[in-house]
Amino acid sequence: MQVSCIVLILLRVTISDGWSWSATPTRLGVIAAVTLGFAAVGHLVRGVSRSGAVAGAIVCFVLLTSVGPGSFVALLAVFIMTSTTTRMGWARKQRLGTAERGEGRTASQVLANLGIATLCAFFYAIRNQAWLLLAMAAALAEAASDTVSSEVGQALSEQARLITTSERVPAGTDGGITFAGTVAGTAAALGIGLVCWLTDVLPWRWLWIAGAAGALGMIADSYLGACFERAGKLGNNVVNLLSTAIAALLASCVVRLIS
């Protein structure tokens, strides 16, 4: 709790001072403190394993150095959303055999969900093109949307519908969707878009693009799960990586069409 408070204070100072996010010793010190604090808190609350904490630290560091505090706030929002919903209906998920590992998400899971957003942030630092921020936000929105929809659906619903055939399947089945999960996932995607707007990562007109692309990425994840993951052709991490990439690509294409 103390670490998280220090992190929030440091972020508040940097945002209120209006720093341009260039590399200076002081700012790198803030970035290091925030990165280490984020990784430590994530591991302490069992949101991530040790390897997941290392991967989360890398993601945090790249987002902060490439984009600035706003991207970290969006990352923190994704973490809070996914961690909270993962704990919903925990006993029931254990009975179904779909509960997340007790020690939290591993490095491969973290990078599968956040790798595309991290790459978008990295290339934004190199090319300084605004559409890369939108792609990053859409990828973060999909990461939140996918996990929230899955966890809420399993917590509140006994059965799901296979997205390809509408066949009734147990909640938690690859490719299965529920009404509650879909609504919650869509809200999560829009929530990440809203956070990105509030922290000046995105302009208002792009908030909706990021949210919609994130929600569509969630749907794409279900299709990939039904068509490939159930058949053993793709693993869950690959499906998650592809889904965030689809969300980032959709957002990028839309903004190029309307620009």
C-alpha cells in the first residue's frame, strides 16, 4: 500500500508539473521508482508471478519512457480491472477448473496481452506518429476487454454460447461468450479509452475508436478460440497476442480512413 501511494504521488507530481517526457536523470529516477513499485505491488497481490513481475516491469518502463505518465495510468487501469474480475467468483472458477494460477500471470501471459501495446509505444518514441498511440490504446483496451469478459462470464454464468455455432457450452470454454461477459468486456474497453483521453494520451474523437477496436478485438479472440484454440492449433497466449494485434490494426485503419 505504501509503495502504491508513493507511485501515485510521483505520477501526480510529474503530470502537474507538465514535464515533456524526455530522458533526464530525475525523470529516469521517477520512471525507475514507478516501474519497481508497479512490479512489486503486482507480485505482492498475486496478480503476477515473479516472471510476470519482471515482464510487467519491462512493459511499464517502455510505456513510461516512450509515452509518459498517461500510458502508465492506462496500464494501471488494465491491471486493476483484470485483477479485480479475476477474483470474482473464485470458488466457482476453481470448481470449473478455469481459475487463474494462484501465483498470478506469468511472463508469457503478460507479454501476450501487453506486448503489442508495448511495441506500439516503442515505435511511437522513434517515429512520433500519433496513430501509434491510438494503436497502443486499442491494444490495451482489448487486453482489458478480453480478460474482463472471460472472468465476469465465468463468475456470473453457468453456460456460454459458442460464438461460431451458438451451441451451449460450459462457461469458460474457448470461444464461448456470455451476455454478462460481453457487456462487461465492452465497458472495460471503453473504460480504457476514457482513461487514455483523461490522461491526454488520446484526443476525444479517438476515445471511441480505441474502445470499439478493443471490443472488436475481444470478439476476434472468441472466434480464434472457437476455431483454433479448441482444436489445439493455437495456444491461449498466441490467441491473446493476435487479438491485441487485431485491435491495434483495426484502430490504425479506421483513423487513417477518417483522416
